Amino acid sequence: MPVGARVFCVGINYLAHGEEAMRTGGIELPKVPMIFGRWESTLVVDGAPVPVPPNEPGLDWEGELAAVIGTPAFGVAESDALRHVLGYTAFNDLSARRKQLETTQFTLGKNADRSGPIGPVLVTTDELPDPAGLSLRTRVNGETVQDGNTGDMIHDLARVIAYISDTVTLLPGDVIATGTPAGVGASMDPPRFLTDGDVVEVEIEGIGVLRNPIVSRSP
């Protein structure tokens, strides 16, 4: 990823996950794409250990399809938006829920150190021309906890690109993480989080498996 590239994340972009978010955080279903930012410095590669912040009960998983921008995009129409995509990969928007839900701002909860696994490969658009209809599964220690399909997004990638680009110019290397399906740990009864020794995997059809171990971290 080029230095200075940005990570744009879409919150609550699957209907069933929106129902979860309402139950656990009182967050309304957004009428337009809900965009928040991640810092490039939080990204880690496939296989890298991810530490749990010491004052969190654990991290929550969010398996997502990510798109990497290939050409500058400003004011693009939805019909032309996907032409600006270089390729696709898997992303795990590992979240520090305590910090995230303490306020209406997501920034701290979504930017814990080394909490943004991305990979394992970038599949270019000539190999994967249509990002819709791909199966997406998240597993914790081999157990499937999310089982979704990218065709179920509320706002598809073309809509998200058009929405962002009428305000911000998307640049080569920018990443758009398109949101997660239902099945996050915070919505389980009781809530379940990733702690030291757990292994989390995100598998997307046509891309592969992004796998990361979770470790503890002292203050």
C-alpha cells in the first residue's frame, strides 16, 4: 500500500448486522453509506499477531470484502465506479467494542494498534470482475461465526465509491472496506470476544483465507 493511502470503512452495510447494531449499540440503520476512517498504521498482514488492548475484554471480529482503488476517482457515477478499482482482498475490522460504544464516535474503537488484518492476496479485477455474490465466512478457532454473501450489502461497492467520491478524491492505493455481515461477537448471548490464544479467519470466495492469531498485551 502506498504511504499515505487511506482506509475508508463502511459501517452497518448488511441488514441483519444492522439489526444486531440496533440491539447492542442502539445504532440506527443508516440511510446512506456510513463512512468512518482507519489509520494505515493499524493494518497488518496475513499471519501477523493482533494484540488485545489491556482494558478491553477482547476484540470483536468483522470479516469484510475490501476494494483497493487503482485510478483517481472524483465525482464518479455509480455506473463508472468499479472501473476505478484495482482489485479485491479480505479485511478483518477487528474492533475494541468498549471504546467504540462509549461514545457516538468510532475512531478509537476502530483503530487499536495492529487491529486491521488485510490479505492474504490482492485479486485484480481481470480475475474477479464482479464483487457481488461472493460467499464470506469468518471462523474463530475453526468455528464459523459469520456466514454471509457480498450480494446482500445494503449499499453496493459502486454506490459507496460514488458516495465517497462526490466529496473526497479517491486515490490509487486507498482501501474501501465494505462492511460486515451478521454474527459479530458483541451480539452473541452472552457476548463473545477474541482473546489470547484465539485464531480468527476470514475467507472470501475467489480470494482466499486471511488468518491471524490473537495475543495479549500489557499496558
